[in-house]
Amino acid sequence: MAGPTRSSGYSDLSSTGTSKFIPQIWSGKIVEKFYKASVFGEIANTDYEGEVSGMGDKVIIRTVPDITVSDYQIGQSLSNQTPEKANVELAIDQAKYFSVIVDDVDKAQSDLDLMGKFSDDASEQMKTKIDANVLTHVGANVATANAGSSAGIISGNLGLGTAAAPLTITKSTILDTILKAGQALDEQNVPETGRWIVLPAWAVAMIKGSDLKDASLSGDSTSIMRNGRVGMIDRFTIYLSNNLNLVTGSNAHTQILAGHTSGITFASQITNVETLKSESKFGTIVRGLNVFGRSVVKPESLVLIRATS
């Protein structure tokens, strides 16, 4: 640090000077670190998480088949249906890990809980990585009828944007866009409770700058920094996320997602968290392994909006 200028004949007694009179002081506090909010725990169901034990596990999810209802005439022979429905597999085929080392000398000289701080940071970083993984996977597996220029399984004209021609959203059209997502779910007979929509920061800013901010947004006591929750509009719980998939190039856009908690299933387990002494250094290693799987089990419960501001 440069500090004030000195008159001629006055020695520099700071730690940067020749005499090193003023010692360095290490603060007992640490600068707060900001993390991206993770939303996967809010938009997916975890019904099968208890059946996961390790990497490579596979959970077979049974589904209810569609039963055919036919017209009946007196005296006719009945045609029996053999109900068949393909099972859905939840493969635990994803994994993330962290591994850090704290030198014994640093640990002895520090009044901070370095191991605890590093572990907390690793946990938050892990959630961010998993969140982006889940959101990207979901965007690639939305039902065809719930995306694109002809979205809407009944109407076929909702216009939710395409990769070649993303939807341009403005402050005056953002409500209409959210309502279209709701209509797409309505046409698929998706339940009204449990609906969510994940928006990028620029879209949430549009809502807050519009007339909707007082009439339709309702907050709660849950901090936005923990799960990104902003409020509610048209039966959707709104979440803000910076982990939505960003498509770059000439038609750059954000893949906005909406849906119902029945659409995605997620299972995760931290299989290993351990500390051990380093073989090559005088230090302690702390490392952890998190295995997880995510699967779109009801594509018709999800909506994809390709949009730009």
C-alpha cells in the first residue's frame, strides 16, 4: 500500500520500509463469499433418494399404464387389453468430488477453522455444479409439444421460441410469456399445485420493474440466496437462477424452464467424506464424493422457453 508521502529526512518505518518496524497483522475475520443459488432441490422430487447407495446404482421406477376405454354394444364380445408401460430408469451415473489439503504449519498458525471453511465452500460449489447439470439435462428432455413455435398440445400456437429464432422478452411481454407456459401445462392436464418456473436475473428484473411487482409477486421468509425463490405468478413459484443453460452464437439465448415437481426426479448421496494425512506433505487432506442421478420422468410436465432480453 502506497500510503501518504513523506517529508525529506523522515524514515519509512512501515512493513514495506527498510526497518520493518510495523508488523503484518492477519485478520481474524474472513471476507464473505457469495454463491449462486441452487434450485434443483425445489423443482425436482426426491422420492427415490433413499434407494441410492453408490455410483452405478440404478433405480427402476414403475409407472401406471394408460387404460383404453371403448364403446360397448349389447351382446358384443369384449376385447381385453394387456396394460403395458415402459419403466423409467433413474441411473446414478453422475459424480462430483472435492479434495483439498491444509498444511500442518498453516493449520497451527491460523486462528481460523480452515478445514471447516474449505468444506463449507466445497459444499456450496458442489450444489452449484449439480444445479447446472440438472437444469441442462431437463432442457434437453422436455416434451416436444411443450416447446418451440408450435407449443401447446391442443392450441399448437403458443410460440415459446426456437433455437433459430429465440423469443424476445420485454417488460411488457414477460407476463404473457409466463401465462403461455401455464397454458402449455394446462393443456397437458398438469396439476396446478407444485408448479415452478426458473428465470434468469434479467427476466426477474423485468418483473420487478413492471406493474407486476406489487400485484402478483409475493415474497416469503425464505432467503433468495439459499434457493432463489422470488415469489409467485399465475400458480408458478418463481425461482431466480444463474445456472440456466446459456446458448451462445448468432442466436444466443437462455433456456428458461417451467414445470411441475412430478416432471423431474433427483437422487443424491454423499458416499464418502474423509480426512487423511498426506503421504507427500505435512498436511491433512479432506475430500468428498457425491454421486447423483437425474431423470425426466414426465416430459409433459415440463416447458422450455428459448428467450433473450
